Amino acid sequence: MTFRLVGYVELPEHQSSGGFDHAAVHRGRRQLFVAHTANDAVEVIDLERDAYVGSIRGLPGVAGALVSDERDLVFTSNRAADTVSVISATELLVVTTVPVGSRPNGLALDEGRGVLLAAGVGAPYTLTFVDIAKAGPVGSIQVAGRTRWAIYDRSSDAFFVNIADPPGIVVVDAGDPTEVSRTIPVPVAGPHGLDIDPAGRLFCACDGGRLLILEPPSYHAVSAVTLAGAPDVIFLDEGPGHIYVAIGDPGLVQVIDVNDRSVDQTVETEAGAHTLALDADRHRLFVFLPGTHRAAIFEHEP
């Protein structure tokens, strides 16, 4: 299947430096939310019309964006304010803001318990856990290095967080988020993007130009796919069995075949385009282009 460009969504121009960062899809509402760091805002895209519909402002240095379909909420990490915000997806308004650790970035949600993890990229490097219902932090763990992407896995009931240096993935038991339960060594420099499949395999994209596949329970790397540069965000699309890897320099998306464990296709995007969003229902990928402040839409040819 050939991955091809099918259109663009024009977004507000940058008001300062910073471009775009993390993005997430609300599958029930068919809306996409992307952190527009340059504007201290989250931009909202209607996925039915492929159109920009509005901005949620007042989010200083917003970096992370995470959606809860079940709770009809959007969460953001606000690096410039050391806070996370809880946003009503119905009203597109901030409901509450909670102080967390230094420069929060990556977010992950334990939906069942209603606990949000915010991973800080400012020293001392911490993982802060927020009770959504109480709108307050319930604990914090210090980790050895700068955090990167974070995920929650329901099957193992655990949070996984990439640590850039020393390279590794820390694991926290979601039922007792008071300490790191395990650290998985990563044999390539700079773990960055992270995702997981239903079998519990971790996919870790590293600054050293490798996408690693780590299988449980040992989580030893069983495969390493060579990438065209230092990656950032990755998404697994289970339908076609692809992992999409954003590479900001020179501006590419690489499509990895999970079964073959090889690069299926490399698609040019734009210099600095390091973040993505996956519409898993239609198997479409949105790539955020900082130079032209818009989102490029890619899909597979029939």
C-alpha cells in the first residue's frame, strides 16, 4: 500500500517560537487536539470536515495533549507554568489546572483509576501523579534522567516512561505509583517515541537512529530497524500493521511494517515536522508542519 498526501488543514500562524508539539484524537467526537506551543494554545480540528474549528488558549508553553474519550476530557502539560490542565471536550474550556513537577511534557492516563501521569523534563526529573476527580497531585517519583514519551498499558496495569540518559524505560505499577518498579535498559542512545501493542511489545524510537522492538516479559530488544535520522513521536496503527515515525530533520515520516520489521516507505514532510496524530478509525495520519503552520493529511491508497 502506498502512503500518500491527500490534503492540508490550515492552522493559526505562530505568535512566537515553539511550533507544534503532541497531539491526540477524540474518537467519539471525531476531533483532533494539537498543542500549539508557539501560541500557548491547543488547536482543534474537525476530522469529518478536515477543518480547523477553534483554539483553547491560556496554556503557557503547552507541550503535551492527551484525550480521554471515556471522560470526555482533554489534558495538557504546560511547560512554562509547571502545570497540567483539564479541559472539557464538550465546551472546549479549561475546567481546572493542577501544579506538577518542573516543565511537564509527556502525559499518560490510567483511565480506570482516573490518575494522570505528568513526566517532567526539568531537573530534578520527576513523574507526578494527579487524581483527576480531586484535581490534585497524589504523589511524585524522581527519576534518573530527562523524561521523554510516556504511556499507560492496561494489560500490565503499568506506566512506561522513556528516559533519555541513561537510556532506559522506567516502569511504574499503576496500582502503587510510589516508586519505580523496574528499569528496562535500552541499548541505543536517547529513547524518545514510545508505543505498545496488544501483545505487550514495546516500540521505542531512539535518537541514535533505531526503532527497537522489545518483547515481554524480559523486554530485551528482539529487533532494531534503522531510521533516516533522530526520531520523535511514533504511533502504532494496528489495522495495517504499521508504525509511523516522525523525523524532524530533514522532515520525514517513515512507515515501518511491524511484521517484516523493516521500512516500508519514507515520505517527505517539512523541516522541523516532528509530531504526528493518528486517526485510527480511518487509518489517516496528520503531520504538523511548523514552517507553514498547517497539518498535512496522509492516507493509504485503496
